Amino acid sequence: MDFLAPTTWADALAAKAEHPDALPVAGGTDVMVEINFDHARPPALLDLTRLPVLREWARDGGRIRLGAGVTYARVIDELGATLPGLAMASRTVGSPQIRNRGTVGGNLGSASPAGDSHPALLAADTTVEVASVRGVRLLPIGEFFTGVKRSALAPDELIAAVLITPPSGPQQYCKIGTRNAMVIAVSAFGFALHPDRRGVGTGIGSAAPTPRRAPAAEEFLAGELEAAGLWDSRGALPDGLAREFGHRVRDAASPIDDVRGTAAYRLASLSVMARRAATWAWDAHRSAACGPSDEDPPVRMHP
Amino acid sequence: MRITLTVNGARHDVDDVWEGESLLYALRERMGLPGSKNACEQGECGSCTVYLDGLPVCSCLVAAGQAQGREVTTVEGLADGERLHPVQQAFVECGAVQCGFCTPGLIVSTHDLLEHNARPSDPEIREALAGNLCRCTGYEKILDAVRTAARTLSAEQP
């Protein structure tokens, strides 16, 4: 096995082009498990922890460009108010030790259907920036996941960053597991209200071969809110609307039975999580006193 | 391959490191530092917790090569010579040790908690130690030890 440890982004892309079989490793929270258990013996490891550019985040136009190597702990500490859905998802990841190492880019690279960040990224209409010596591609998150632990990443590409627009409305994230810490989700759900464009975002985790959105549920809820004039009035949700939304989210899933839970439980829990998330988010939207502020929230850069 | 890193303040040059091996393995088998324990090898149990550049991490999930040039502090590095760190002393005094396998990881995690939060509440202690499993289920004594260590450290640094 080779151990490639580039110190510049150009060198990293060159290394990946030369060694397309090299397995990128950042926090190691997935990759090292595979190696420790003899499940993976890649010809080379491509260490991404010596690339300062991956550990940066910054405002890029109206969006946050989050380097692929920013850890969950830093998302929580530095972006909790700016990217609330992703920060909520990050708080559910593993343990303090895991959050100190695990990265959003690594979560995407593993492309597990149970990746904790994925439902939040889907709900927030994230764009994934991937790069190779051939150039940069911007992929809508919905096109990134192509199968169980498979993604649209080409063999010579690395994940550079994700681009996320700070929300114009409340976001929520729910995850079912057997305890609060150290669990792979039985099922998970991300939710975003987009009052600026009168839309709704969703993300389903651990209940389909890939993380996926529930487009019909999104259109249904946004349309019902429009029809009732609720985007303008911020009135209470009509009886049964959140429940029906939950059912439509459930209908977008296609889970399996496995050691963590049954397909039936996953469907039932998704329906409940979606109902609750929509209700909580709408209540937060209603109680936001004067609507979204025109001022940008303060941005804290890491030292 | 060879890696060079600083462990508990001392520089180590370590040869014959396999490219896929963990920092935990290198610490235990190549540097003679068996304090960090090898249990689950998948980041679940926390018994291998060490500081890597000041952050507590599961050393079983760090590739040894990733520690090249970095600073590592293990449980062996917390005591001042023969004088135990107050966190270690508290675990002794409170009987927060049964089989002892989880103890080094819990001590590093507790050390980190009290560095950042001198008087943690019980929920804060539980959250901070969520990544450290004790399968003897001696958690009550462990919580006693954390509270005791917090009192000792607060008294030392009023």
C-alpha cells in the first residue's frame, strides 16, 4: 500500500489522476474502520489532512463554501447559526471524538445511504464542488448519490467543497437511533422552509438505496401553503396538513429490513419525523417576529 | 514507511510503519505506549482516545501516516512524573475503575471536558463522555470521579 500525502491541492489532484484507485482519507472515521476490519485494502491511501484549503470555509457570493475537510465539530461551533440544518445533523454524528475528525466531505465520499449530513444537505439544495486535473464540476446534491455507497464522483476526482445557501427560513433535522450518541441512523429526515421562494426542501436518510428528496411532498406542502395564503399570513397550519405531508414523505422512501430496523418501522418513523419537522419549522417561521433580517448574520472565521 | 511525531512531548522516529496501520497500533506496538487501549477498532468505544494536535480523537481511526509531524498526548502523558493528574487521582479515589479497559480513554475525555468546562453539569458530563463505553457499567462511579476531579481542579485554580 502507498501512502500519498500531498500538501497542495494541485498535488492532490495530480496524485488522484495518477492513482485513481487511491482511497482518499480525511477524518478516517469510515475509511479506517474498513481497513482495520480487513474490508478494504486499497493500493494507496490519499491523505487529505495536509491540505489547508480543504479546512476553510468562506462566504462565496450569497453562499457558504464549506471546504470538504471542515469537521463536524467546526460546523457546530462556527456555523451553527448560519447553516442550522447541517449543524443539527452534525450534532447527531457519533461522539465528540468522531465529530473532531469526521468531515462533511468524507460523508459525501462514503455516500452511505445513512450518512448523517446528507438529509440536511438535500433539504438545503446544496451543490457539491468536485475537482480533478481536468477541471471543476458543480453537481446538484440530488445528482451526487447514484447507488448504495456510490456517487457521481469520477475516479480521478476529489470533493473540494459544498456550496450551501444560508436559509431564508427555519430548518429541522430528525434522526432515529437506539441512543443519542454513536448510532447509525435507523432513519433520518432533513427539512427546510424556503420562504424567499415559497418552497420546501426535504431529505430522507437510511430509507432508500441513496439519500433522496421527497419532491412530491415538497410540492404538495409548498402548494398547500400557497393556496391557503399562508406564506404571506404566516397563519397556523390547517389540521392534517403536516400529517399528510408526512405521509407523502414516507411514500418517497423505499427502505429495506436490516439489522438496525425494519422497512415498516422506517416508513412509520419517517412519516412521524416529517410531520414533526414541518410543524416545528412552521411554528418557528410564525414566531420569527419581523421576518428574516436584511442583515447578514455575523460570520465567524476560524483562526 | 518512517513517521516522525511528538508523543507526550518527546520526538519519536518510528520505522516500518505499515501504510494502513492506525496511530493506535503504532503507539502500542511500535512506541511502547500501551495505555491507549485497543477494543472496538471502529471508533465506537473510545478506549483508544488520545489528543491529536490538542483535540481528543479515536487513535484507531487515525492512520499512523496522518500523525506525521503532529503532536500526540496519550494517557501516559497526563501525569507529572509519579504524581497523578487530578483526573487520574479522582478515578482512583472514587473507585471509577472496574476492569480498567475503558479507563484511559475516559480519563483523556474527562481531561478535555474539564479543560473547556470547569464545572460541567451532569448532562454535560454525559454528553462529553458519550463516545466512551464502560461495559462493566461502572458509570455512576465514573460520574463521581468527573465531579470530584472538577472540584479538585477548581480548588487548585480558583
